[in-house]
Amino acid sequence: MTSRRRLLTTSAAIAAGAGALTAAGVIALPNGSPEGREKEPAHLRGAAPLPYAQFISLDITLGSERAHALRAAHQAITAIDRGSVAAWLALGQGALTSHVDKPQHLKRMPSFAGDVLDPVQSHGDLLLHITGSSARAVRHAAEQTLRALPQQQVRWRAEGTRPENHAEDGRGLSLNPFNFTEGHGNPATASEITERATIRAGQGEPSWAIGGSYEVIRIIRLATDFWDRDTEEEQERIIGRRRNGRWLDGTPSTERAVFATDPHGKITPLDAHVRRAAPNPRTPPPMVRRSYNYHRAPDDQGLIFSCFQSDLEKGFEAVQRRLQGEAMAKYILTTGGGYFFVPPPGDGWLRALTEQ
């Protein structure tokens, strides 16, 4: 076993499909259509996200009026959300004053078991999430946005890619740094994506937040050198799937496994990642994963985990609690990220917040 200290020190196809759902559940026009882009939420476009991304966390500087900062950030991100770029703004807890109705689960991301959160790459008042069909397009869009927001301070920044990014059977798939296909647990239809990720009326959320999503970012360093020492069979038992996504009992990746026929974990270990995350595959976690790989240095590479949900407690937090004690824990270390809220499409939310 490797130590937590060692893990600290030793421890990125083609663009997404065109169709998507609006927050109301209506099929939107293709990504290239200006009419469609005005209605569909950028963070849920297509079965697979665009393959390159930057995540930029900003702090609203002292002396900046929050209403002005929100308007400026919304205008800046809206200006780049076109063509080969899909981008959106997400709000951290600090973006909202005490005078407005806040999303009920929006808070600073806590430190879960095994986390070593670095303050300089955690949290933030605003999140600029910029994705594109090329690294160059993303970098250009990011710099354009930051030039439009000179009064705000960059808290942390991360750049990611999705190798072998593609849609298959309605799901967006990519290859993670452990050389396993990522994304099989996502919903396979646009309506299911909307169901899991979009806030609806009756959830007890502020009216301005209906149609939005909670977004979780986790910067997870992976001990790839340590992982690569294990055999492929050992790795598959730790994950609970074959590298190509097939279940260990031979069930195709597009179908749901039945763990009840393996109560003692002889086929799929009880501490396997997928079994802990979703012990009953017939009732998958209500969230949508859209993660990216990062590579800063040979000893600092891993996953920028990103997921969207309508309920933070029933989505990410419930899964995170179940993952405690999983076999994969010794290969991973979460060092940053945060909780954010993606407002619904349009600017109705902005008017609601700035007029309160």
C-alpha cells in the first residue's frame, strides 16, 4: 500500500452529438443553431460534452458590487457560448448575498473522508466552465472572458481533456487516466439527463433556480504509477467493470448488472467502486457525470470529476458516503474543487437576484 504522503507527492475524438433537451424537457435544436442555443442549457448539451475544457474559479474582489459582478460574468460567458465553444457560469456560495433566496444545498464543499483539500484550488465565488472542440478554441475563449472581468481575481484554474470522447448507445464515453472507459453509468436518453440534472418546481428551491443544476467539481489526483503495478484483472475487480465497460459477470455495458445474484461479492467484490457507488444498478444515482482528465506533471495527473444533479444530497453526497472504504481509495486523493450552482438558461435568474 502507498501512504497518503506518497500519493500527494507521486500522485485528456470528436465533439458531442447535436441534440439535447431544454430545462423544460423539450428537444432543443442542434448546437450550431442560434435559436436552439438560446434555450438549451450549455452544461447538458449533447450525449457527450465537448472534448476540451477549462475550469476557472473566481473570487469577487473586495469593493466589487455583487450584482454588477454577476451581470458582467453572465455577459462575458454568454458572449463566448457559440460555434465550437459551449460555456456556462456557475455560482458559488459567496456569489450570493444574504438578501437573496439561495439554492438550499449550495454551500462550501466539505472535506470527505480521505480528502486533502488545498485551499488555493478549492471553492470560489464564480465558476467559468468553458468547453470546446479544440484546446486552442477553449484557451482563446477563456482569455477573452477573463479580459472582460478584470476586477475579479482568479482563485484556481484547471485544464482538462476527454481522450476517445464519443457517444455510444446514448451515453458520452471517454478514457480516464486508469485506462478504463468512463461514463457507462450515465443516463442514455436526453429526457433522463434532464430528469437527473435539472431542478423542477416543487423541490423547495427558489423560483429563480428552477431549470438550473447543482454542479460538483472534484480535482482528484490519481496514483497511476502505483495503479499500473496491478494486473488488469486486479484493476477490474477494484473498479467492478472490465476496461471496456462490460460487467464482471459478462453482462453487456448497456444493460444493468444484478448484484443480488452475487451477495457475497465472489464475482464483483463488495468494495468495488461501481458496487459501492450504485449498489442497486436498477436505481442509479440521480446525477450526470461529465469529467475530464488533467495532466500537470508526471507526478500530478488525474481526473477533474464533474457532475450535475437536481438534488445535491441525493446525488453526489449520497454516492460519496457510500464510497467510503472502497478498494480504490488508496489510489486516489481529492485535492480541490467545489460546489456550484448553474442557473437556468436565459437571464431571468439574473434579474431576480439583482433586483432583490
